[in-house]
Amino acid sequence: MKPKLKIIPLGGAGEIGKNMTVVEYDDAILVIDAGLMFPETDMLGVDIVIPDIAYLLERKDQVRAIIITHGHEDHTGALPYVLPRINVPLYATPLTRGLIEVKLKSHKLLKTTTLRTIQMGDTIQLDPFTIETFHVSHSVPDGIGLAVTTPVGTIVHSGDFKFDPSPVDGQLTDFARLAQLGARGVLALLSDSTNADSPGYTPSEQTINESFARVFALAQGRVIVATFASNISRIQQVIDTAARFHRKVAVVGRSMVDNVKMAAELGYLRVPENTLIKVEQAHKYASNEVAIVCTGGQGEPTSALSRMANHDHKQVTLTAGDTVILSSSAIPGNEELINRTLNNLFRAGAIVFYDRMMDVHVSGHASREEQKLMINLVRPKYFIPIHGEYRHLVLHTRLAQSLGIPAENTFVVENGARIEFDESGARVEHNAVTASDVLVDGLGIGDVGTTVLRDRYHLSQDGFLVALVTRDAHTGEIVFGPEIITHGFVYTAEAGDLIAGTKQVIIAALDKGSRSSGQSAKLKDVLSQYLYAQTKRRPMVIPVVTEV
């Protein structure tokens, strides 16, 4: 019996972010992308979310390589957490490799990682897979899609794409290569679904140039543009517009400074002579002679723009008359952070432009007409939407069906599903493998789970109360306390009656003849009932009963 070809999304299916797809045949595994996702609003204290790679760890020796389609965080951000556990060769185009190197260097992983550079149109042989790359236009240069030929058939992974007629880097999505693949025969297409609910075509990146020009022409003070540190195309547009209006450009934010330096050295960023300055030099120029490009388009609390808006940035202080452009759209879950930053910018007296006011950002993803074009060029037998929330996957699937792909040949799957192919056809098993969110909090990876998040939520809602009691080990008499400590529940200095009543409840509940271990559980129940009766709140109750 011949082995089956398996496709398993570990991230990016049913969500925006942490993209990771497994292609498996026999004893060989190919991994496409390893991205992160911003935490949801209920993931209190969590820094980032990465894919669960338990399935790969169980088959570590079978993983041939990880191929990265482009340099955005939602496709590369998990690498510092994946590579120490699965140290396999990493393939990327030159700019993507440069962005990854910056990231790995900051995590002290660069020397231990095998990085291999691939060029557009290269073919990689990793038996039993033959991987062909083709260029796709996106909001960062050097993006690729993949055609993975296996013994069962060819899988096309679109990468993040759009059919931009005038991209910043001048490189169009490779229509001809896609058509060639379609003519040759494609078993399945995995296609970017992000804008499946957006009709028509995604606007060209050139619309940004026009908007930037209008803003720069009218700005009386500094112009500050916030975008992703990996959005090299947008940084190029800021530099080009600043040079046109005779402004110097200062880059702010460590990751952005490193990326700009790397992209310029590789030739992916064209910087006119004497245009870039260090932020420390900005004060030497009039405010209408300076532009700043920085991180913070998503309202991240530690980003340069957020700190500027909060007046705690060491080098840049916002003043009335500054013009600020947020050149990004809100990633799901970040709306509250972005709105907070916007409000703070307005409070500082800045003139602010964002995507609801002006075309200062365009999506890097295909809208419905472009998604149709991708399907018509590739002409797959089976269609699998990826990179999108569940509604995007459903809408993209309906689009494929409207183009003639039979409903039984389209699969709406979420992370952890397994799609199997053989000569007899294809079948899907949902929830076949573990693919839960892995939460990164500080140095901890995966040690924050649902229980910890539930406790954090509980604490954020009603606070906590600690009851300290020390008893005589022989007589059971109280020798110290009860002492009450609260945070986020009541202010003890103003809640004398409640605290006094709580102490009386503790004294009455203690059983002199029982061990302290049993008393703690009893006290927790009694105090919880009493506090709810008195306040209609449920703080976390932590009784500490010790014996001396």
C-alpha cells in the first residue's frame, strides 16, 4: 500500500497569524512558515502566541526543512522558539533571510542555525519533495509561493499574495509560472484567504505614494510614520516621499533600525545619499525638514510610537503640530491598543492620519477578484483556503466552488485537521493532531495555560484576599492573626467593618482539633461565601494557616 500525502495546518487556518503548514509523505515532513500571532484581549499578560509543534517534535527526525515564504512576523516570528527544538535547515530568499538573521541574532541563535538562501524561481530537492518557488507580490519584497511536487501530485501554496500592477519593488506576481503550473496539473491549491470578504481588487501600493505626498506637502512640522519593522516596501515609500520634499529621515525602534540597515546593505532599500540621519541628530534640523519612521502601527505598548504618545520616549517628544501617520490596518485583537494610542496622539496635539481617514495603508493580500484569478490560473483539483479567520475560509471556499471546483473537492479546515490524498481521492479528519495555542509570556513558553489565564482574569475582575493565621500546634489556639491582606478587592483602610467581619468569620470557622491542611480548604469556602454575601463580588481567596 502506497503512503498517503498529508497536509496539516498547525497555524493560520481559522485565524490571522502564526502561520505554519505541514506537508508530509511517508517518513518525510516539509514545514512551510513558522509565524506568531498577537494575543487576544483575554490572554492577559501574554506577549505573543506561537503554533503548537508537538506533532513535529514527535517526528523530529522526519522534518527535512522549514521554508519561509516571506519576512513578516506572522510567518517568521515563531522561529526563535521552534529552531532550538527542531534544528533543521531553513530556506528563505535573500531579504527574508536577512530579516530572519536580525531576529535570530537578537535571540543568540544565528550561529547555531543552518540558513540557506534561495532565489526566485529556484528548485529545491528534498526527497521525496521537489519544491519550486515563484514570485508573488506582497507588502514586503522577496515574497514567494511554492509548488511542492510529491509522489501523489503537486501542491501549490500561494504564500501571501496580491496581483498588484505597480508594486513598490517593481516585481509582479508571476502570472506565467502560475499558468504553467496549472497546465501541468495541480492536485491542491492552498490559498491566502485574508480578504475573502473584500470585493474587487486590492488597491495598488502606489496609492500610498499619492497619500503620503499630500500629507508631506501640507505638514508644517515633523512627519512621523508608524508601520511594521519588516514592512520594507512601506519604509521605502517613506524614504522616497521624504527625499521628494527635502526631509531627512530618522529611523526609530531597535528592530526597525536593524532591518533598515540590513535591507539597505542587501540592496532592497534604496536610500538617496544624505537622507538617513540618526534620531539624535534630528534636533539639528527644522521640524519641517525631518521625517521619522518608527514601529507601533498596532499600538504595541512598548513600541516607539506608543511611548511617544505616552510622553516617555527618550529621544522623541511629540509636540503640537507634528503629523503622525499610522500606515497599517488593525490586526484582530489589537483594536483597543490602537484606539488608545490614537487618543493619546490626539491629546498630544498631533495631526493624525490613519486608514479610516485616508489611504495611508493598503492591504498586501488579494481581494476576491484576485483570488478568482489565482484559482483560474492554477486550476487545482482540490482547494484548501488558508491564512484567514473562519468566515474568510468559508467565503473563499464558496468563491472556488463558483468557479467550478466541486463542493466535495473543497475543504474548510482549522488548525489540527489532516487532509490525506492518495490515488482514490482525498479525505479530511478534523482535530486529528494537537494544534492549540502556545502562549509566550516573558521567558516562559507554554507554561501559561487556561488555568493561569482564568486566574489572571479572576484577579483582574475581583482582586484577591489573603487571610493569614498562625495557631499553636498543640492547643489549636490562635497565636497570630487573623491578618487580612487585599489587592484589587477593597481598600482595607476604608473597609473596616468588612475586614472585622472577615476576621470574626475566620475565628468562628477554625476547628481547634483539626490539622491546618484541612482548615485552609474549609476557610476558603467559608470566606468566599461570606465575602460574596457582603459585596456580591468573588475575589480569589487565599487562606494561609500555619502552626508553631
